[in-house]
Amino acid sequence: MNKISYYLMVFVGVLTCLQFIPHAFMGYPAILEHIQKGEIQEVAAPGMQIIWLYSSIMMLLTGIWMLFLSKPIKEGDNKARLQGLFLSLGLIAFGLICNYITGEIVNHLFFFMIEGVLLLLATTIFFKIKSNE
């Protein structure tokens, strides 16, 4: 049993699902406000809206996916482990790239990298593969 891996996966999954709420319901209106003020050019406005909606939906779906993976992770399923590992590497890469783009070590997107590190721990150090008995 991979209890620590399970709890880490559930924690990050729930956190990611919860992050969807402010992203979608506070962030999207903020994007519309920036468009209205002319801070985002008219030609880029539809693309920004589409990107924001897509990222909100994908944030929720990714969190749900982590919750679905948590039970197989607990049971030591190697396929679930691989999926969790890819999610962790994606979150870590996203956080690092955002740090590079903004030029800041810690910004609000830094926390995605922390989530990625927690998933990396769940799928490596704390993970024990199911024995085939």
C-alpha cells in the first residue's frame, strides 16, 4: 500500500480542483476587464478569452484526473504511476518556464511547481510497485 503517495495525490488533486474556482470565476472577469480597458489589443482578445477558458477547464480536469489516479497509485499500479509522473514533470516544467518568463523566483505560478514536486515524490520516493503474487 502506498498511503503517502495516495494522500499526496489526493491533496494535489483537490488543490488543483479548488484552484479552478478563482481561476475561472475571478480570473476570467479580470481578463474581460483588461480587454475592456484596452490593455489587451482587440485582435488578441478572442484568443485570450479562449486560452483562459481552456486553461480553467483543463485545470479542473487535471485535478479530477489526479483524484481518479489516487486509488490505483495507492494499490501500486505502475500505469497510474507513470501518468502521475508525467503530470508531475509537466507541472514542474510549467513552473520553471513561468519563473524564467517572469524573471521572478517566486510568483503565483511557482505553486504549480510545488504541486509537481509533491507528485514527483508520490510517484518516486514514496511509491512501491504492486507485487505480482
